[in-house]
Amino acid sequence: MTVPAQIDPADDSGQSFYEKHKKIYPQSVHGTFRRIKWIVLIVTLGIYYFTPFIRWDRGPGAPDQAVLIDLPARRFYFFFIEIWPQEIYYLTGLLILAALVLFLMNAVAGRVWCGYLCPQTVWTDLFLLIERWTEGDRRERMHNDAGKLTPQLAARKTLKHFLWLMTAWWTGGAWVLYFSDAPTLVHDLATLQAPFIAYLWIGILTFTTYALAGHMREQVCLYMCPWPRIQAALTDEYALNVTYRLDRGEPRMSAKKATAALARGEPAGDCVDCHQCVAVCPTGVDIREGPNLGCIQCGLCIDACDTVMERLDRPTRLIAYDTDINIGERLAGKSTMARIVRPRTLLYSALILIVGAVMAWSLSARSISSVNVIHDRNPEYVVLSDGGIRNAYTVRILNKRTTPRTFAISVDGLTDPVVEVTAANPADGEQIVPVGADQTREVRVIVSVPEPPAAASVPVTFVVTDTADGETATVTDNFRGPGDGT
Amino acid sequence: MADSEHNEPRLDPVTGYKTTGHDWDGIEELNHPLPRWWLWIFYACIAWSVVYWFIFPAWPLVWSATGGLIGWNSRTAVDQEVAALETNRGPMIDRLTSTEIAAIKDDPELLDFTRAYGSIAFKENCAPCHGAGGGGSKGYPNLIDDDWLWGGSIDNIGHTIAYGVRNDNADSRYSEMPAFGRDGLLSGAEIREVVYYVRSLAELPVPSSADLTAGAEIYARDCASCHGEAGTGDQELGAPNLTDAIWLYGSDTADMIATVTNARNSSMPAWGERLDPTTVKALTFYVHNLGGGD
């Protein structure tokens, strides 16, 4: 039953249960996809590092930072949008949108997120740039690491780690700026007057950025990230993946041998087995082995292979965004085309449009005041001495303006109701509640009727009216009673 | 075959991976090695757990446990949090102490604080009898309605809370209804007649055979001194209004006969003896606001 062990005594890779980290030395590369990745890197990091400094005038008494998460005041500001804790469902909507966009990207072209947009990829690219600038390209780094540590090399390595730590520090620094007024906080940080929590968070993010982008790199994608596992289950055979077109590439052989083989009338593939695709790969995989968990589909091997193909005057895109189905079709002598419009992509696009439209509509339709009501549950109602019925409610009024306002409360849906806000100062017989600027106010409202309603539960509407400009907000609840119809 | 055997690793021809050499009844395991740094993190966690033993309370001794090097424990943490709370709300408590109860509603911040503070004190001390929402139950007055045995003004409510009802405190609210039946003051038939008469005062159904004239005579002689000629009660004496729709002990004929026969005379503690004056003030404000008082 057991096949005799065919283990090469020199190969100890299968002997241990723990794998020693094999350092990867990605080589620099030029081409279309590298250029796209640089642009994405500049745009995304630019947005991340500089957004906290954008100002946005919201009038007196309100913060003028365009994007601000104000935890003590429990507000989230995004340009013209101000989100209250009661509206946290916008965050849920945003997360649903993000997930759907991720699924759509995955259905169209596999791990686009991993290869171009993931912070791990973007920061690793930036750290690799620093590494190449201080220690040289792949060959030089491999040569240096294999040799002795000379003072000159030590200086270059020290410079690299210093630059890495500075980048990581600024990454953490930008993070905390989203939670406080950025110019003030920068000043306080520089003069060592910022709160301890700011330094702590900068420290944590400096450490994680330095460790993840400088040292962990592809280990994060291989061992720590859940997305590759989920992605594999969500994708289908029509999604465009970075694919080695083996129908064109095999049998691989050097250019000289290929010329000879073709002269003899034997088949020869376009792949010259130069290993450039492996050398540039940030995760160290060989794309020619087929779909691979380690492949983040960044397309750098496409650029590397195209460079070689151009030099050999062979057609480019031996490695390209393609599918295994297309390879099979070509091997069978059929023509191929990318199938981007499929039920799956149409479904995701439709869901994105629906969720986005619902969110845009609810954002534009929301009012600048609102009211919530909680009915007293114990007791639901009480009988008054004249046989009337009284219900008590807790009413919370939200004033989303930056100026104080006063609201009048009334109740619709009952016969001869007496509405009383306890501990209020009624003016002209109206129930008036002042609410401070950008605040909520909770009041107890007692509603009494002289005659018990016929039904045990009568729908009522609380109407809250701004006494200055007449803007109203309403909420419905019920008025409970014994329901014996007297 | 044994349960588990250790063989030499071999190459699996299907996957191209080597096996671990572990063999359970013919089931083998492919070796996908973990990264070694993962193993080091595991060792680091073990090392940290040893450090943890010394920093925090860990080892049980006979009567206590090791204290830990930094002296942290959950009991002192609670004490610190309580102390921090008292420091934190101290200024508001002081403001409540020095503010007249009638002036609280003019200070929105103090109003919100008093309401919250009173609500907590109510749930801790009053809710067992009067209900979490102040709705009461049979024998325990409802505090949301408009009927007050001892007066529903803010001062009256404050006095009732501070000194209680029918207890040993010298300033307690006090009155006692006689147990007319048990003590032989009225016969069973007389009790039934007076109960029918009282029901007629409250416009509750009465049997057509009832002798209301006899009931009225008994009422005028034995009840009117406290409950009033017209049965409207007297808040000075804590005598309930008998003409309204609210019946603390029930409005069934049987309940009312039981009340007249044995009397009720329930009591309430003097909360001023147990709680500080500021808490009593907050409770007074809170209870007055439950239904708006009188």
C-alpha cells in the first residue's frame, strides 16, 4: 500500500513540519501594469496621507475638517455629510457596497483587489521601492545577503530601516489625524503636547506597517488573509486571471533550440524559460504552474514577459489576463473572447446600483431634525380618576443644525388629547422643548384622553415642529387602553 | 494496524506533496508546513503566559491568591471606577444639593441629570413595590395617574418619600382605618349595605335590591369623618377619594367588603432615614414627573 519513499536526501523541505521563511527578492520591472500600479499607489496613498488636511466650512461651532471621526462628540463628518450615531446604518450600507464591488471585481478579473488596491500590496510596493533605492535591485540584494556584512552594507541597511520606520510612522500619524483636528494635532504632536492615546496609536500603526510591509510581505497574503480563501469560492471559470497561455508557450525551450526545432518541423513554444516572470513576482510563485493560491494577480509577470517577448520579436502577452477555458478553446482550434457580461456580473452590478441608489436617496431625503418615541412598557396605560386613560412616552428630539432651536410637540390621532411635557415651561399653552445646537434632548411626554378609546391600541402620530421655521418631523406610535369600548 | 504509527515520509504521487509519516488506520496526512515564524509566535505566547503569572493575580493560595507584581485586581478596579464616578458627577450632585427643587426645570443640564439620577434611585429603591415604570399594582399606589393619597404637590411627594407612611418615624404620614368587621363595629349585613352605598357613589353597578338609604346612614356615621360627606376623601388624612375610578385594593364588591372588614393600612419606609437628602430630592423630582403630580 505504501509507495517507497522517493525523497531526495539533499532536499529537506519535506522533512520539517515548519517551513523556514524563504526570502523573496522581487526584481524591478517596467511596463503597462507596473505603471498602473504606480498610479494607484500615488493616488491611494495621497488620499490617505493628505485627506485630513482638507478643510470644509460648516459654519461657527462645527469642526472645519472635511473628513473627521469625532468620537467624543459622536459625529462623523464627510464633506457635506454629517452622520449621527443613530444613522450608523449608512456605514452598514457602505460595507455592503464595498463587499459587492469586491465581488464584482472578482467576477470580472479575479484578485484585482489583491494585486492593485489592497493596503498590504500598496505599502509593500512602497517599501520595496525604498529597499531597491537603498540596497539595489534583486541580484545586488541577493549577492549582498549571501556575502559578509560590510560597514557600507550595514549603513545602507540602516538607512533602509530608518526610511521604512519614517514611512510607517507617517502612516500611523495620518491615521490619528482622522480623529482630531489635523493641524492642531500635528502641532501638539511636534511639541509633545498631544494626548497619550495619539502617540500610542501612532506607535501601534508604525509597528504594524513596518512589520507587515517591511518583513511579513507575502506571508500576510499566504497565511494571514482570509480573502484568498473566500475569493476562490466566489470566483468562476470565466473570471479573467493572470494566466500563462500554455497553448502558445509549450513546449518551452531556448530561442536557439526553438529555431532549430522549427527548422526540423518540430513544435516549439514561445516560452524561453528565462524565469523573468518568477524573478519579478512579489510572492515568489511560478505563474506557469497554473492557478496558484500565492498569486495576487498584480500583472507584473505580464510586464516582465512582454519585455522579453519584444526583445525576441515575438508577440507579447504570452502571460495575460485570460481564462483556462480560452486556452482549451484555442487548443481545440476555436476562437475566443472574454465573457465579461455574464449573469454573475450583471447581478452584482444591479445590486450595486440598487444599494447605491437607496443610500443616495436616503441621504438626500433625510431631514435636519428628527424624533424618536419610546412608549412606556410598564405600565402601558393608567386609568385616571375621572375614568380617562393616560399613556406616557419618552420622546427624543434631534437637532442637526448648528444653532439652538425650539420645538413644539403635538399628537395627532386622538379625540381631545391633553399633551403634557413634564418639567417643561409651557408657553402660550403649547408644549415647547428647547434643543441645543447639534444635540439631542429627551423629554417625558404624558398624553391623556377623557374617554377610553374603543380599541386597545390606537395609532398616533407625534409631530415635532420647529417654532421658528415650521419644519416638522413625525414619528408614529400607539396609544394603548383597556379597549373595552366604553 | 496500530492506532497510530510513525512511518518514513513518502512522496504522494497524486498531489506531489510529501506525507508527514503519520498513519491512522491507513489514513495519511500531507505535509503542508506552517511557516516557522508562526511557531515562534506560539513560543512567545507561552513565554508571555509565564510573565502574566507574575504580573497579575494568578496562583490560588490557601486563603487568598498571589497578588501580582503590579497590584491589579478586579476589586480595586471597581473601587477606582466608583471613586472616579463620584469625582466625575460630584459637581452635578453639588449643584442638585444647592438648587431649590422648583428651580431644577429651569436648568436643562441639571434637569437631565436629576431625571437620570432619580430614575436610577427609583429602580434601586422603589421599583420592588411601585413597579419599574411607577405603575404600581394592587395595594401599591400607581405614581403615574392623577390620584394622590397624601397629596401630589412636589412638597407633599417629598414629605411622603422622606418620612414614609405608617412607620415608626415621628414625622411619618399616619392614619388608621378601623377594621369594622373584625373588631365588631359593624355586622356583616351593615358592611354589605355600606359597600353598596360606596359603590353607588363611584357609579359602580349595585344590585337593585340594595338598601342604599341604610348604607348612607352607616356611611354618614362611620366613614364621612375621614372620607368626607360626599366621599371625596381627604389628603391630609390619606383617606382615598371613593367617588373616582381608581381603587388601590380593587373595586369588586368582595374586595371592598374585605377592605371594610379588615382595613388595609399598608405602610412605606421613611426613605430619609436610608438615603441622603440629595437622593430624596432627585427621587421627589422624578416621581413628580412620572405623571406630572397634582
